[in-house]
Amino acid sequence: MNTPLIPAGKLAEKAEGRIPGESAEYRRARRELLAEEIEFRRHMTRLVEQRQALPPGPVITKDYRFLDEAGRNLGLLDLFGDKDTLVTYFWMYGPRRERPCPMCTNWLGGVEGNAADIKQRVALKILGRSPIARQKAFAEERGWRQLDFVETVGDDYANDLGLIAADDSESPALVVFRRDGDDVRLFWMSEISGAMADPGQDPRDAPDIAPLWSILDLTPEGRGSDWYPKLEY
């Protein structure tokens, strides 16, 4: 039996101002915001539980092939290693791109710092269309040591996910797979597209797992509407 939750407003009343000189107006507004933050936390928890309760996803029947850093030709199941779950990120660094996508690069930089921990629980692979040596060269330039890069053999994987446009430009894809005996099933993938963006906003997952944007969301200026990360400053 689930324990009834204390109303968020009641929990927010437990907060005490810690900065001398704050006004009553600030403390009142901060408590109202704190109640919303507690409700948001609870909504995120429900979202996680709903995701984890998804019915079995489709079995991946196509024999997608990949090349790892050792030059081995592998199937999707091989990418799991000894884990039951495989988290993949297809990044925008195709063979025609002179340099990788700055947004993908920023996201991967944040994941790099947690990759060793993540790989204790699940397999984590970064997929790209560029030759593996080219991907690794950029990783070394950035000082990435924990991310495992994999080259997609051919474009079937990217095309089947709708990641390559007619002009050969790419879209990223965060996809989670689950091992089911000798089969691989799709567990979850990000499906929030540009058509689903709210007015004045870029399309983004919920929650947004990019540290950059999460930090900027804490600031008075926010993330802004006309700024994006660069590869170099």
C-alpha cells in the first residue's frame, strides 16, 4: 500500500530562509516556488515509473552491423557486452561534416564525466557514421577517455530511424535497447521532434539531461533563445 504523500505546500513550509536580509516577499515567493519544485520532482518520479512500466518493445530483426575501436565487426547484441541494457547515442558526425555538431559535442562532454559510473550498470555506446578512427581522433582532441565510440556499417541504422535527411544532414538519436534472451528489443527512444516544440523553444527531452541547459535554467537569464555552444571559444 502506498504511503500518502504530504502536500507539497506543507513540505515547503519546512524551509527556512538562510540568507540574512531576505524580504518577506522573497521568502513567500520562494516557498511557493519550492512547492512547485517538489511537485515537479514527484512528476519526474511518476514519469520514470511510467517509462519503466512500458510493455515489451519491438524485436530488432534487422542485422545492423557496427565496427568498434578494435576493428571488430559486431551486431547489435554484441554491443551489450555483459549487460542487459544498452544505451546508445547517435551523434551528428557524418563523413561529410568537417567538424562534429557542437550540441552533440556538448552533450557528450557531460556524459563523459559520468561514463565510468554509467557503465557499471548498463552498456553505453556512441554511434557515428564517420570512420571509427575519425571519431576517436576528435575524442582524443577533447580529452574524452571513457566514451566508447562505434562506427555504423552502412546507413541502414540511421535511415531506419529517420536520422538522415535528403541533403545528408543528420539528426541525433538517444535510444535504449534491452536484451531478451538472444533477441534485442527497443526499450525507449527519444521521440520529441521539432514539431512538438512549444512556441519560442527548441525541442528538448523531458527531463533535459544536458548539464549545460540544466545549469542555465537555474539562472535569472535562463538558457536564452539565440545562443548555442561552440566547439571552440
